[in-house]
Amino acid sequence: MRPDAGSYIIVNSANKNIISLLKSNGLEFCGGANDFGKNNSTKALKYITDIIKANNHTYIILVTVPPRYDLMQS
């Protein structure tokens, strides 16, 4: 868990720990709200896609980006 971290930080810290996971283990990834709030959604999607492609030896559950109610409508 990394509150207020962008997808890049979350993915890099997860990569260090995910190597030891087995097929019977799993990883739940819930992040990206900070990136979407800063219009970095393309980068966030790339980091998330990269971690999924690089770690096909375990289950990865991707949770949708939580809604941000503190942003302007635009």
C-alpha cells in the first residue's frame, strides 16, 4: 500500500516483491487515481500493462481506478 503514490512508484515497488510469488499466489492492483487526476492516464496505463505482461507467473487482479470526487468536472 502506497497512499498518494503514482502508478510508477506502485509498479516499481511491486516488481521487487512480485518475483517471489507463485501461480497459487496473487496480486491485487488498485491504483492510478493520482495519475488520472494529473492527466497522466496514458503513462499509468503503460505501467499497469507492463507489470501484467512481465508477471505472467502469478494471478493479477486489476481493480478499476477509484473515482476522484475532489477534481473539477472538466
